[in-house]
Amino acid sequence: MVSYLGEIVLEHDMKTYVAERASDALIRMVNGGSTVIRKEAFRALVQISSHPPNSKILLDAGVVPIMIEEIFARRIQNEPLESKEEAAAILANILESDLDMDKIQVNKHGHTITSHYSIYNIVHLLKHSTQQELNVNLVKILLSLTKLPKHLATVVSVIKEIEVHQGIIEFLNSPMDELATVAAKLLIVLASHMGHTIAAGLCKIQGQPEGLVKNYDADRMTEKHAVSANLIAKIPHQNAPLNLALLHQGTVPIILGRIQEILRGEVRATGSRYAGYYLEGLVGVLVRFTTSLFDQEILRMALSRNLTSVFTDLLVRTGGSSEVQRLAAVGLQNLSSQSARLSRPPSDVKKSTKMSFFAKSGSGSQRDGRMTLLCCPTHRGVCSSATTFCLLESRAAERLLGCLESENPEVVEAALSAIITLLDDGVDAEGSVRALSDLGAVRSVLGVLKVHREEGVLQRALWLVDRFLEKGGDKLAREVSHDKVLTTVLVSAFHRGDSNTKKMAENILRHLHRILNFSTNSFRSASSSSADDPEVVAHVPLQAVLLADSFNLKFRPITLERPKVFVILGYTVLPPS
């Protein structure tokens, strides 16, 4: 019977049925059966544990301590090597479920699977194991243990202590795709804690780091390809040696070509399920280069490949991924931060069919067949997407403003950060405000404040509003002050935000107060000659709302802590007495 269970492929319902009725018997066979019976019992338990709902049944049956003993302690002469591999597979399957791992005990001494004791033994075994199947499941166990931050910290600490990170990196070159894939997944998780160490380790291995991008079968896209690209994307972007290694190994044209293949839909159906994740990884690798523009080689590549246009295109051609949109905005932010440095003074150039955006939208002067190009209103020089990464020239600013309508706050925050580079120090902020105002930026940013309350989004939107008021003149200031929601947002931000948010909200409120005072004084001076003019009266701004209340006691105790005008009854404020 047990050999039958180990050989046939069970449906999920049948796996649960067997788990409920045969778990205890299978565990007894593993503990005391012959070699053949133990092997078949293991196979049955591996299949049963692969269905996550069965994890609780197996846990209650006491399978975890048995599997830990099989992996680390059991020594029987002529025991098949597969017993360790299968025990690790069962444990990995159980940990991939949603059980509370802090309560999973591994021995009678009270150690849990998340304790330093258990993690140390797993990592130590991984360092010295040469069995690929066993290594796959040991890595899966560690990956499951990194789900919660406190357990991740222990895993990182032990990996550093035992110095096994280089061995995990070497798994990326394994001919076994499953081992390479799970190793890349684990390294992605570890990258936030030891990213530069991983980057240095990658550069020491033959065929890496370029192999994570170049090793690609045009006929099919696998999870390995997608995870490998995302590993490169998740390692800290500011690691210049890794970025240069990728550049020198010719990965950029490959990345750009594959991005276009995915966006054109030239991915076979067998790989389409990983296309979105793969695209995110490829775009993330491109963003890496934009953090190292201080290096002349990388700068020349970014200019020659016109990365501004690439990222601008990805703002709208996202492949259905909001993460691609966010990454494209981050890339544009990094590029735009270099525009002021790259912009050159205006000069006469030969008239060509491709004129500057500013020459088209402004009034250039033409003499002797030559066109004097207008200065970029932001960078005070001649700009283009291919020579200065200018967001206005490349039309990226328009698309970034369109991203502000996204429901994803991370996309909105990244788009706002990119727009901020057009108003930051080192640029002509007044010229930028005029150009952005023509694109409807004020309305778009105020719209963000009506929808989003996330701290990062709120800070960036308020910073822009403050800049608009400071540099935009009276007309723009009136447009901002007439927004009905802004004051409510500012008061809420002042009371609930952090110190930076409070400071920005206070600055904007002061701007608005000066505007209101100016409008009132102007009205008073005009009213002496046109007091009866209804058009003048209509422009008096709202100064304050007075909330009045009586001393009526009939609503006590409700009104002991809240004025009656603030009491809500049936979604309606109570009328005054």
C-alpha cells in the first residue's frame, strides 16, 4: 500500500484525505521500517506535504522533529542518500505554508525552527553539502525562514558568521535550473542586508555577473531568467564595480533588445507568465546605470543609447506592470539630476528639420538660414533628450504628470521625485514653473493631494506646491489658493505629519495667508470707488468659518467633550438650537 502511495500522482483532495488518515502510519514507517519501506514512506510524505493545507496535519502528527533527525542526526549503515534529500523536501514544503514558525519545535530541548541553533545547523550543512537535490531544499528552507524581518536578521547573521554566501552565489552557475533559481531568490532577499558583499562575490565567479543577463534561450522564457535579472536589479544600484562589469560585458544592447521583444509581444506562450517579472528585472538593471553617471563610460553609454527616451517610453508601455512605471520614473529622476551639468550655453546652429522643443513652442530668431535656438527654461542652455537628459525636451515631463493619476502610491511618489528635479537647486526654478504650468502641473499635483495621504507622496506634493507658490507669481498663486481641498490637507498634514511635512505645510499656509491679505487689502482699496460692483464683491476670498454653539445642556453627556455643532446624527450635523 505504501509503495502505491509513493508512486501514483494524487490530486489535492486525495492528498488531504491520505494526510488525515495515514500520516501517523507513514511517520512510524520512516522511524522504524526497512530501507525499502522507509523510502516509499518518504516519497508518500513528500507528495502529501506538497499541498500547503496538509502542513498543519503533518505538524500535529509530529513530522518535523523526525525530519530534523533524518537531516542531521540519523546514521544507518547502507541508508540510501535520498533520505536526507526527501526529509529536507518535506520540511521545506511545510515551511512554505502559512504556519507560525516560531511555534514549530525541532527537538525535545525546546528549540524551534527559527532559533539560532536550528538556522546555524541548516546553514552549516548547506556549506558542506555536495548533493544538489539536498541543497535545493536547504535553500528553500532558508528562504522560508526569511519571511519575517526578525528571522531574516538571524539568517543574515549566521550566513555572515559561517561565510557561506560565496557558496550560494556559486549555485547560480549550477546546471540544475531549480538550484540556480532558488539561490537567486535567496540572494534577492539577502541583497538588502549584504548587497555589496553579493556584488563583490558575483564579480569573482567565472561568467558572472553578465551570465545572469546573457544566459537566455530565445525559444522559451523561464523563471530562472526572470529571477536572475531581478537579482542584478535588486543589488544596491550604487555599486560601481558591478555596473562597470555589466557594461564591459556588453549587457546593455541585450537588455534593450529583450525589453523591446517583450513589449512587442514576441514572447512564447510558455514563457509569458514570467514576462512581466522579467521585464521588471531588465528595467531595474537599466536603472542601475543611471546611478553611476559620474563614470564617463557609463555616461557616454546613457547618452548614446538615449536612455531618457527609453524610460519615457516605458512610462506608458509598461507591459501591465506598475513596477516598470515606477522604475522608469526613478531612472528619469537620476538622469534629470545631471541635466544642469550637461546643458551647454546657447549658440547658433544650422537649421534642421528637428528643432528644439523650445524653438517650436517659443519665438526663435532666424537669419541667413540659421536658427538661434532658445534656451531651455529650466537649465538655461541648449537641451535635448540625447545630450542632456532633459525631461522637458524629451516630453517625459508630460508623461510623468500623467503618472500622477496612478492609484499606486509608489508610482506617484517616483513621478513626483522626477518632477522635483526640474525645480531643485541649480536650475531656473521660475522658468521651470512656467513650463510645468503650461503642462497643467499645478492641477495634477493638487489632484494628488486630494487622493493620496502616504507620507512620501504628501511630502513631495507639498514641496512642489510650496515651490509653485514661491516661484510662480500671482496668477499661479491664485490658482493654488482657490483649491477647496488644499487647506484641509494642509491642516491635517500640520497636525499629523512628521517634522518635515509640518514645516512644508506651515510654509504653504503662510504663502496662502499673504495671498489672502493682499487680496483683502486690494478689495478694500477698490471698494471705496466701486462698493456696489457685484463683480468686485464676488472676488472677496473666504477668510474664516465661525462655528457657533449655544449653552443648551440637553445633549449631555454627548456634548461634554464635543460641541454640538460637531455631533453627527444620521450622517448629518445637528442643526443649531
